Amino acid sequence: MEPGVAIMLRRLGTLESQQNFFAIEVDNDDWQKTLKRLTDIAFAGAALIALLPLLMIIAMLIATTSPGPVIFRQRRHGYDNQIFGIYKFRTMYMNAPGSDGAIQAVAGDPRVTWIGTFLRRWSLDELPQLFNVLQGDMSMVGPRPHPVQMKAAGHPIEAVVPNYAVRHCVRPGITGWAQVKGWRGDTTTIEKAQKRIECDLFYICHWSILLDFKILAMTLPAVLSGRNAV
């Protein structure tokens, strides 16, 4: 399934069974699929042109304040659970333990450089993912792509969050419903992970181009609020 496909998720089951299932019905609406992809390309291309001076300044600051590459690639789960390399501005010291995403960053994390702290606070480290959008690995809006070996309260997230795999039926996004609703940041508790995935499933269930535009409009205020930024 693709994010441009109209997807309906119906929660099934009874109180007696105590199980949640998702029946996925696909309405193969090619024009919606095409429209979302064209919107992604237009937004990502325009953003890269408009933000080019800022990207160059960030790259210079990273290069001059700590050794190592300016941009790095991290392995993430994408559409259909395929692994792809996500682009990010480097915010940690080189060879920091868990910098591959196995260990989530937390507030005051000593692995993060001083410029990295600033970039993460304002989500500027995510800007290189506009290239991922142009390449087709990501969308402007969708569930955030999680690192390989993602944990929730120290457990594999797919083992403790029901219906986790459903989020992989769409392309991941730079921003998403979970992020604008305040569920970005770490998943140090199972509740935090569950709330984030609930938001992802809500997005998949209610997807429309108008919802994408709404989330994009809500993203800047969410970033400025700094809620759960690490």
C-alpha cells in the first residue's frame, strides 16, 4: 500500500477476546497517490531552494566545531518495512555509542555536541531529509521512520505496542500527526510509544491531502513550542 492510496482501518475484536486487529481495505485511487507524490516533490524542492543559505550555515558550523562528516545516514524502517538510509545533520560526536539509533537521545545527552543540541531543539537536523523525499524514500507527511532496533522502555517496540507493523503500510514522513500532537521525542516508557503509534494509525485511517496540509501548517508551531524536543 502507498500513502496516496485511500486506506481504511477498521478496529475489530471484542472485549472478550481482548485482541485488536486491523482490517486494511485498499481503494486504489491512483490520482490521490499521484497528487501526494507531486505535492511531496513540490514542497521538498521549494524548501531546499528557500533554505539553501541556512543549510550551508548549519553545515559550516558542524564542520568547524567537531570532527566528522556534516551529514550522516542512519538505517531506518520505511515503506513495507524496507530499510533505507535517512539523511540527518550530524548532532553527536563521532563514534558515540548508540549513534546509529540503537540508543535514543535524551535531554542533556553527553553524546550530543553543543551545536547538535541547538539543531535538535529546533528540529533543524532533520532538514536533509528533504533529499529523502525527492528520492521517494519518504513523504513530507507520514509516520516518522524509526531506527532499526527501536526500543520502548528497553524492549523491542514491535513487541510491546499492538499493531505496530501497520505504520509501515505508508511512506514515512518528515513530520506527522504524532509530532504535531506532542508525541515526538524519546520512547522511554511504553505509554509514550503507544501514544505515538496511536497517532500514526489515526493518520493512516484518516489520510487526505487536506490532512497533510493541516499537519504541515501545524508543524512550525509544534517545533517552536519545543515540546519533548531532545
